[in-house]
Amino acid sequence: MIWFYRILFLPVLVCLLPYYAWRMWRRGGYRHDFHHRFGLIDRPPPKAPGVRRIWIQAVSVGEANALGPLLARLRTRPNTEIILTTTTSTGYKILREKYAAQVLKVGIFPLDFWPFSRNAWRRLDPDLAILMEAELWPEHLHQARLRNVPVALVNARMSDRSFARYQNLRGVARWVLGQLRLILCASKPDQECFLALGANSAHMSLTGSLKFDAASTTKKLTAVEITVLREELGFGDNPGAMVLLGSSTWEGEEALLLDIQQVAIDAGLDVRLLLVPRHAERRKEIAALLDKQPLLWHARSTTARSPKPVKIYLGDTTGELSRLTQVADVAFIGKSLSPNDGGQTPIEAAALGVPIVYGPRMSNFKDACRGLEDVGAAWRVEDATSAQIALICLLRDSDRRANMGAAGRAWHTANQGATQRTLEALEKVL
């Protein structure tokens, strides 16, 4: 199986190279430590006797942020060294800023091709490899098996799209899943998907989502701090103005929220729009959209403080969503309306007591969305028209917003504890 993968890898990579080159140019930051992608990560010091080295791969910003509580607990384990890698330039930036001082090394995950993966494994020499959420790299797993190093898939989830793909490649799915020593599932539906694809139930545990624990570590702003932040965003001229948050928005969703804001204003509501796109490098595209509409706006990448009151604030920076969310009265969760698919996490907004609206395409967070809807903390809509109806309804109804926010906080509190369960499972292979 591994040789079939190796033979296919190069032609597939060549075919995809124009897309990845375009994406790297668009997002920027990929030149930094680019040699890591060939497995040429700077070699850490040799391990001392008795030391256990853990290599954790967190693909992007969301996984990097979810790592916090788990990493803090692993660091308290005696004689333990931790290496962190990520795939995206933004994820690498977050890892360096948040965790570089806490771990042995931070790097970029190598391309999953035989010589590159082998280079990284020889240099890093881990005793345990941890993958986050949905990353299943065949060469990486094979290199671990050659060295008899256990691999754990932590916070494991399976989107509808990935499940459908693996169903069509059941032999590949069984082989890949068979390389894992542990599969620690984020939810019951995820666990059922892995079992349906042939995963060994003896290697699997339901530990819950680490994102619940990560959200609990967010610094909660006081009422005074929220007022100061609203003033910084240019929303301080009217303390009664409501803030509609576009949380991790994708293409097309900013235009929808602009339309909804204008409908609300036409109806006599003072609604300010806070846009926090999932990819900050889309700022030029979004700025061009904002320039075409009449309302005053400001971009955070220009200056954090808006020099004057505005109706729209573009939060085009990385790693500030949790802080900015705390000024919101209602949040629309991005990547949830067609043609986008998969959804961004609603967990942080719920933990902060912000009422949530999202579209039908939240397959990456099926269990969380089901729980939020069951307790009345989130409102699922089917299309742009129903999104407008839902958001205008919530902006008009302060009591309903308060009830949804309280339900979200209670739901979040009830679902914490994944970090402890994950650590207990990892101890069995350490």
C-alpha cells in the first residue's frame, strides 16, 4: 500500500502545484522556514536518558489554539520534551507566538513524501507522535511504524465529505486507520464514522473535544474592558448600538452580512458590523467590497483603534477572534452557507455567551451543533434569506439573545473535561 501511495504522490503533487503556489502567494508568509517542508527541520539536541519526546502536528490556527490546555498538562509531565509542527503559515505564526518558549522546537510539517518525511523523522526522533483532528498522512504513519513509534489521533473528527471519500476507498481507510495506536474521538458521531470505516474499537476512546477546554481558557473581559474595546473599534459613539459579528467568514458571507446590516439600519436599528474573516490575507478582497458600500468602515491592520466612529470594522488580523467576539450581541458562524462547506467552530462564541446563527453546512461540528440547537443556544438556517430573518429577529429581541447566551455558556461548561480524558489515554502509550 505504501509503495502505491509513494508512486502516486509525485504526479498528484505536480498537478496540484499551481493551486498550492497560488495559495501560498495569496496568503503570504510561506517563505519563512520553507526548507522545513522538505524535512530539513533544525535538529534538536539529542535526547537525554529517560526523556520521552512527543511530536505534535496541528495543521492550522484552530488546532493550534485547541492545543493550549493539553500542552500545558503535557509540559508538567517529568522528563518530557515537546516538538510542535503545523502546515499553514498562519498556524506557524501562532505556534511561534504562543508556544515557542514552552517547547523544545516549533517547525513546519514536511510534505508527506518519502525522503522528506524520513528526513524529519530522523532529525526529530520522537517517542510518540500526535496528530490532531483529521490528519492522516500515510508516509508519516509508515515512518512511525518503521520505528515502532505509537501514533495517536487526538480530538479525532470525521467530516461528511471525508467520510464519503473513505467509504469509496475502504481498503485505504482500513490500512491508514490500522497504523494508529490510539484514536481519541471528539464526539460520538465521529466515533461511529471511524468504526464504520474499519477502525479497531480496542484502540479507540470517546474523549470529547479539546476545543471546549481551550475556550474555557479565553480571558474574559470585564464590562469596562468591553466598553473600552467597543470604543477602540469605533462603536463607542452609541452605547446602545448592537454588534453583529461575522465569525471566521468565507467568501460571499461578508456581502450577505453587509446586506443584513443595511436591512437592519433601514428598519431603524443601530447595528454595527464586525467582520473577522477566517483568512486575514483576504483583506484586499474584502476592502474592495467595503469600498463599494456607503457606510464608514475601518480595518484593524491599518491601526487597531479606529480614528472615528464607524459602522463597520474589519478585524483582518490573526489570533484575536476570541477577544473581539466579546463585544458581539449576535454571531454568524462562517463557512456554513453554500457554496462554502464544513463550518467554523461555534464553541468559542457559545462559551462567551454570544447567541449563534449558522447555515446548514456545519459538517465539521455536527455533534456540537446538535447540542447547541438542543439547548436553544444556536439557530440553524437553510439559506441567505432565512439567515437574514434569523439575525434581524435576534437583533430585535434582547430577551431571546440573553436566553440563548446563557444556554450556550451552560452547554459549554457541561462539556468540558476532554483534556484530562485525553491525557489519561495518552499515558497508556507513553
